[in-house]
Amino acid sequence: MKRRNLLQALGSLPLATAPFTSAFAQSTTLKISHQFPGGTIKEGDFRDRLVRNFAAEVEKRSKGALKFEIYPGSSLMKTNAQFSSMRKGALDMALIPLSYAGGEIPEVNIGLMPGLVVSYEQAYGWKNKPVGAELNRLLLDKGIVLISWIWQAGGVASRGKPVVEPEDAKGMKIRGGSREMDMILKEVGAAVVTLPSNEIYAAMQTGAMDAAMTSSTSFISFRLEEVAKSLTTGRTGAYWFMFEPLMMSKAIFDKLPKDQRDTIMAVGAEMEKFAIEAAKKDDIDVATIYQKAGAKVVDLSPATIKKWQAIARKTAWKDYGAKNEGCAKLLALAEQTL
């Protein structure tokens, strides 16, 4: 009887518990996925740190109304499934190389178009120029919201000789990172290997791949100095720049109250200063790490960058621009920033 009376008493309290239930319901937890090694807010791959800093700041400003769960190292889902999952609303947020989605949206391959971006200043300048507005419009139309613009310079790690001049790549098995990068590698006589950056180590270790192009941060985080004998850096300039933004599902974003959407966008923009400083630091740090490991480290000259750019213009750029009207428009707008 006592138990029955207690249950009846609890059942008669909906009005008393309603404020608590309402407040609890206002708390939303968003999942953020990425393929890079996990760390802490202060240590580790800067892309993971950026995500953690973003999450902490948004939670603070929203007074706990927005919370986050972070899944590094492709621990939530496979690397290449992230973009399409966001478009469907099955994944809330992700930090991924935009060009990984080139198979379903050809236009986004502009995010890793060899020779089209040759400096951080030019790269980040895209955001407030017509090319950035068009790219943002395209992604919104495809169900993706750009939260933080993140660009990284890259280079080439090799199991043997350094890959500096275009002719150095002849006969080598190389990972380019995008369809367009692969095109210029084929043009100079290389065989291409296609895989995400978190699989480079194993491929180089087994000899399935001779060299890989990726960002300075990935060269560090994936410990490729353990399997590489040479490194071509991006610290003095590069023809390989990767657009690797923090993005959010538009379907999820649109469901949030306006104040929460505004907070997400504001904090996302603030993270860009951290991103550019961290990327530039990694461009320098990677050279030191590889030298200490005994690798031969070389840099690119402006003349060499122009050689790669000339090859890209007649192959990758031409092919991309002929894909469709959207690609042609983005390429023309991007060329205006050179």
C-alpha cells in the first residue's frame, strides 16, 4: 500500500516537475566527427584542439544549452561517410577535407586544386570574396553550413628521393589527395594511390606507396617521419593547399534557436585565427621533426611552384572547369584572387 500511495503521489506532480523537464529539454548535444588523432584542448593535432576549443566556448556562451561529443580518429564513422551523413542530417558536425566529397559534388574539388592557392593570405581571402560567397552558397544548397574556414599548406613525404620538381615524380606511386592533384601526377608520369590521410602510414610502411602529399599537420600527427626518408615542405610556399573546414549539417543547424545558431557561427569565425597560426607553425615544426628523424628536408622555390602551377592549369584546371557550369564559375572566381 505504501508503494502504491507513493506512485500515485508522484503521478500527481506533473505541474511541479514541468519547469525542470522544460529546462532539461533545452539542452542539445551535438556530435563532432573527424579523422585525426585525438588529444586535449592544449595538446595534439591542432584540428582536434580547434574542435575542442570550439565546443568548450559554444557550451560556455550558450550556458550549457549546447553540449558536444567529439569523436576523433574516425571513431564514430568511416572517414568518407562523414560528408554525406551531414547532408542527410545523420551527423551533426565534422572537420574534414572538403575535396573528399568531390565524388558526390564535383564543385567542392576546388578545395584542393593544385596551384590555385599559393599562400595563406590568398586562401583566407576567399571567405570575403565572390569565390567564397559562391562556395558558401553551393554548400548551403547541398545541405552543409560552413562554420570555420581552415586552410593548410602541404608537401610531399617520400620513402626515397625528395619529390621537388615535377620530373621527380616520374615512376613513383604517390598519393595526391584529390582527383585534380592526381591528374597532374599522372601528367608527370607518376602512378596515383587514392586513400584518406589516416591510411598513409600503413601504405608507405608496406611499400604500397612511395610518397604522399598531405598537410604539414598530418605529416606530424600520423608520424610519417617513421616511414619517410625525405620531406618537401610548404614552409616557404606551396602548390598544395587544402581547404579543411569545420562544417555542420544544415538540417541540424536550422532546427536550433537563432541565438544558438548565432553563437555557433560567431565562435566558428573566431577559431580561424587559431587555425592559421597553428597551420603556419606546423609548416615550420614539421621540418624540424623530420630532420631529427634523419630525413632529407627540402623547400620549394617560387620558380618550382610555377612549374607545378603551369601543369595544373593545362590539366586539372581545364578538366575541372569543363565539368559543369558551377565548376567553371568557381574556377573563374578563384583565378581572380591569384
